[in-house]
Amino acid sequence: MADQNTTSTTQTWTHRWTFVLAAAGSAIGLGNLWKFPYMTGENGGSAFVIAYLVCIVLVGIPIMMAEAALGRRGRHSPINSMRGLAKEAGVSRMWELVGWVGALSGFLILSFYSVIAGWAIAYAVDMFSGVFQGMLPEQVEQSFEALALDPVRMSIWHGVFMAMTGFVIARGVHNGLESSVRIMMPALFILLLLLLGYSITETGHFMQAVEFMFAFNLDALTEEALLSAMGHAFFTLSLGMGAIMAYGAYMPKKASIARTIGIVAVLDTTIALVAGLAIFPLVFANGLEPGSGPGLLFVSLTSVFAVIPGGQIIGGLFFLLVVLAALSSAISLVEPLVAWVIERTPLSRLAATVVYCLMVWLLGIGTVLSFNEWSGEEYQIFGMTFFESMDYLTANITMPLGGLLIAIFAGWIMKRAHIAREMNLSSGYFNLWRALCRVVAPAAVLIIFITNISD
Ligand code: TRP
């Protein structure tokens, strides 16, 4: 691919752990802290959690390995990597579409992701300034509703978050990305463990939460919960849109893909489960509704911070870390497309970033309005608000579709010797991965897709 300008991809991560940190930074985000708990609540608890874990192991990890391998072999932004790899394999340039589907997913996801991250900024600010101190759980719930009903306030915080994202992207991968994830991720994990400790010792409802999340109850598993679980596995591991491919392109040749991806997936899953185990005891102890939807994280934890000693500081720190976790994920939603624009057009990184972030902000206004002006039925598409349809379209359609194509490409199209060299596994493990990638993962995605569409 000597004909292409390679400015964005000749760099590699400065340290062998940096890929792990950056990929973990992408994977760990609002998906773990905000979306996983509320989806578990809405889909009835353990049946969803079990389906999610199965999807992570059988579908998520094999596809994540494939994505990293394609990125590292392609060494460009996802769109150009796919083009180069298709050429190498002697197949149609149409495979470049995988990169485009990914770019579209990233754009749509970020538009609502940023609105929720904006809530977290608002909460960090209010928490530090003591707004919630002494509030009862009902009052906390009302104040969340007040935020959701205020489109102007939401649009401003959503804009602040997009500006933060743009700032990091504009500074470039090294300065912007690496330094931030190194400190943030461990800090977030420690704070979550502290909250878990509180939930175990102080609420008296810890076992009820464990049962809610883990009791073996496959009767409760509906097709819809299965689709949501698979969609969430894609969402939480940042799959099917090129984010992992883009980071894989910066990965040193020597690093083991299986080991690094394994570590990232375990970290990601652990954080989601710990978040659930910290949040649900509070939900039950305060008589809140587990299925109450996107406000769950904001209401449950905030009602604890409102009453515990030092809650003002601890709560402020917690939401600050949520914002930072969201930021390291948002970056990975922007980077693939910006990298492509720089490779292909005369635009500078700064200009590409500014234009892109503005467009995302505008689309995000649709999500902002979904909670207030546009919450009525006359604004719904297939019975979903704008926010819900963005979420549904990406998690249940474009990401699994991207993942399916990536699995087929890595499993069936690429020369065995090429993919084997990237994986660098003993033949037993390689064959296991290949079977998952060629058959199990595509079949699972297709079956779940088709049963859902036929309903
Ligand atoms: N994985 C992130 C989370 O759980 C969200 C995310 C970041 C993402 N980059 C992505 C999702 C790429 C899909 C694709 O919060």
C-alpha cells in the first residue's frame, strides 16, 4: 500500500501494555457502568446476564481477536486496512464497506453516548457542589427527571463532552490517549470496589442482588433478551465498527493478540459485573425499580452519595471517573474515521476533528429531545424514541453486521497462513479460534438476527 500516505499509522504504541490500556479504555465505558446495569434490570436479571456472558465468550472474544488481527495486518485506518486486505486476498474492493459500516456505527453511537456522558458531567459538578447532600431517594429521582426534562441544560453538557473528546483527538494518539488511560482506569476500578464494599456491608440487600443477577433461570430468557445480550456484548467490547481494528493497527508485531484481547475482555466483564453488584443492592434497599431504564445509575448511586459521610467528594470523584471512562471510549469512536480523513483528504487532523464533532453534536440533539419534547408517540419510529432507535440500530443491527463481516473475512476470506501468522497460536488454540470465528460466531449472529426480524 505504498501509494497511500501513512501518517496516522506508521506510529506504534510506545509500550507493550499500551494497547491493552487503550483497548480497555475503549471497551470500558458507559456500556459497563450505565448500560449494563439498566439493561440487566430491564431484561429481568440473571437470564440476561448469563446470555451476555455466553455471547462474550463465544462471539465477542473471537471477533475481537479477528478485529485486532485485521488491524495489525492492515496497518491503516479500518477503511483502508480492509481495502488493502481485500486486495491481498484477491477479493472485491466491496469489503471496504466493512469500514464504512463501522464509521456509520461510530457516528450514530457517539451521538447518544455523548448525551449520557453529559449527564455524568452534570452530576460530577452538582455532586462536588453539594446539590445532592441530604436528599431522599425520591428527591434524587425527581432531580434526575428534572434534568431529563431540560433540553437546554442537556445540550450544553453534551456539547462540553464533545468538546473534550475533540480536544483529545486533535492532540493526537500519543499525547492525548495514552497518558489519560494510564491513570484513569485503575482509579475507576478502586472506586467501584469501594462502592461494592459499601453495598455488601451497609445495604443488607447484597444477596438479593446476587440472586437477581446470577440465579440460574433460563425460563426467563426471551428472544428479545437474547438479542439485547448479543448487542450488548458487541457494544461493551467496542466490536464491529473498527475501533479495535484501528487500535490493532498501532499494535507491535510481537504482542500476542490472544493474550492481550483476553485481558481486555476479562477486565471489561469484571467491571460490568462489579458495577451491577454495587448498584443493585442500592436499588433494592431504596425500593427503586430495577427496570426503570437509563436513569438507573444516576438515581441509585446518587441516593447513596447523598447520605454517606464524605458523599459529596466521593460522589463527585465517582462521576468524574465515569466521565473519563466515557471519554476514553468516545475517542475510539472518533479515531477510525478521523484517521481515514487524514489519510485520504487534504484536511488536517484539527479540521477533521472539529467538523466531525460538530456533526455528532447536532445529531445528539435528537437524543436530547427524546427525553422531553420528542418523547411523545407522534415522534416515535417503530415505537421507539430517537434515542432508543439510535441505540437499537447500532447495538442490534450495524455492530453485529460489522462483526459478522469481520468474522467471515478473517475466517473464510483471508489466507490461512496470513491470519495464522497474526494469531501466532499453537495449532490446537488456533483451530479452536478459527472454528468459533468461521462457524459459531457467524451462526449465532445470524440466528439471533433472523429470529428477531421474523417477529
Ligand atoms: N465499549 C464502550 C462502552 O462500553 C463503548 C464504545 C466505545 C464502543 N467504542 C466503541 C461501542 C466502538 C461500539 C464500538 O462504553
